[in-house]
Amino acid sequence: MRSSSRDEEFTAFVTQARPGLLRSARLLTTGDVARAEDLVQQVLVRLYVRWPNVARADDPVRYAHRALVNGFIDDSRRVHRQREWSTDDPARSEVIAEGDEPGDPIRRQQVLTALASLPPGQRAVVVLRHWLDWSVDQTAHALGISTGAVKSQNHKALSALRDALPELSPVLTTEGTSS
Amino acid sequence: MTQLHDLLDTASRAGSPADAQPAHDIATDIRLGRRALLRRRLAAAGGGVAAATLAAGAIVGGSALFNGPAEKAAPAGAGVSVSSVDSATTAVLVDADVAAGPFHFAKVPQGWVSGASSEFAGNLVPAAGGVSQSAQDFAGKITALPSTQDMPEGINTKGGAGVVSVTRSVDGPGDVVSLTVQVPKSVGLTNAQLTELAQSVTLTSAVSAAAG
């Protein structure tokens, strides 16, 4: 594949997919903006390298989210994280996320704090199952675990969220039955 | 959409207006992706030494100049492949005026010509062909690779898959401070010739280092 073709396709993909990836990354990193941005950039670099595979995927955005979640879990296993710094480039193509206006700050912080109480694996399950609305099978495939493990982690995660957010219990109880 | 989804929707939003509209530079993603791709292709080509020069903080176990054993190899100009590294004719290094992209070679092994190159790598290829036409596939090619890392100078004969490399300091362009020339052992250059070849390479301002 010619690099110019790869670059054009990649640019179009990033323009479409990055806002969603960044929002998922914010949930996974429980609001750590810098870590979320790093995580997304690391994933995008990996996708660029594997672009022929990404382009052939049935759903490239799903492919990207799968890479994001696994990148997050790998990253969480490292004691010391290394940041990859951006470099200036005169040829800039900027992406402004749309529909990303700040929401209710108190509720946002409550949910992020509750998510932070979950182990990375459970948090990943919650994001895939309840934010991206992936099925149990899709979540299991993405994380490389069994469907039983997905259900178990989902159950534990929702129980923990109930404990951390007692006022939200009715909402979470309803969700708990869907796993 | 469920209620939990709504909560996650709120939590996934930016925490402040400043975070909501970060100016993201796709060109940076592409640049980092190109570097990662180059490192991966270098490794795949067996250019262990050259790949190491591109890894931040890597140290090449380069021996002193003229320390290594003289290499014996195929006739210069023959089609060279990674699998043909052990023939037995010494190459002839000739004066030349060869531009491989933004890299200029004042000396080349006889029978070698300019190949597809990029701002990250200048390639010489056998005139007889037999190698990839991709500028980022270095198998069977003589490749000049700039680096922003201050690499130890000298010859390294311990690279993978039948390659030998020589590194020297350079002063630019930009942040480039080292230049490594990777040569298939099959070319048959002596250590003195390797050094002469590396010293003959000059870089124009279009050269970019692939090191992170």
C-alpha cells in the first residue's frame, strides 16, 4: 500500500473514530485526561502500522475500540508508564470533537469515582457492555476471555458500582439483569 | 439507550470546555505511525543493528573502527538477497555521484545504483535488481539511516541476518547527529571500505531522522 493512500485513509478514519475512542478512554482512565490522550495516540499509532488489517476489518471502529481496551489493560499492568510526547509539524490537520460538551460535573465525577473503584478488567467490561453496547460474545472476543468470565466480571462490576453509587442503585439493578 | 448508558455518556464527556475541544494533530499520529512502521520493517528485514539505532536509548555494541574481520562476499553488482550472504569475492568501491533521495553517496560498491529512498532512508540497490522496490524494505540493500540519537561510532558486525553496519557522527540536518550505513555482508566490503563508504555519504536538508 502506498503511504499516501494509507495516510489518506488513516486521516479519514481518525477524523471519524477518534472522538469516540477518546470518550471510551476517559471512562477507562476514569477522567485522567493526559492518560486518555496518550492511550488513544498509542492505539492510533498501532492502527497505522497495521492499517491493511484495520482497513480489511468488518468494522474498523470496533477494531479500534478493541485495541484501545486491550491497550488500556496492558498499560494498567505496567508499574511505570511512559508518555510519548507529540512533536510539532507544520502540516497540521486538526480534529475538533463534536458533541463533547461538558455534562453535569457532579454526576460525572461520581460516576468516574465509582468506575475508579473497579479493577481494570471489570472497568473494560463495563465500557464495552454498557457504553459501547457490545454483546457478551463480542466483549468476550475482544478481551480474550470466556463469556462466563464476562458475565462474572460484569456482575461484580455492577455490584461494586451499586456500593459506590447507592443513589443510583435502581438504575444499576436494571442493568445488572442484562448481563 | 439505558440509564447506565446515560451515566457513562455523562462521565465520558470532557471535564471542562478546554478539554472538550482539544486541537488534535493527525499529522503527529501519522508521523509516529510511520516511525513505528519503519522500525517494524527494519526488524523484519533483519536489520537488527539499524533497528537498534532507531530505538530510543538503544546502545549499539559497536567495535572500534577497523577492528572487525574482513568480510568476503558475492560479486558486487550481483543480485543480492538475504539468503546469499556468504560468497567469496571482495567488492570494489568506486567514486560516484549517486543521489538516493536526499542522501548523496560519493562512493558506491561497483555495480550498485540508487534505489527507491525516502527522507528517512537512502538506499543503494544492485544494478541487477533482485530486491524490493519499496523505499522502506531494506533487505539486500545498502541503506543510510539518520538518527537523532548519539550513537557510538564504529563498525558493528553483529547485526542480524547477514548485515554489517557502520555508524558515524554527523552535524544535522536538524536534530540528526548520527548516520548508520547498513550493508549486506554479501557485498564483501572490508572494514576500511565500509568506513570509506559511510564517510562518503552526505545529507541534504530534506533528510529526517526516524528515531523517536
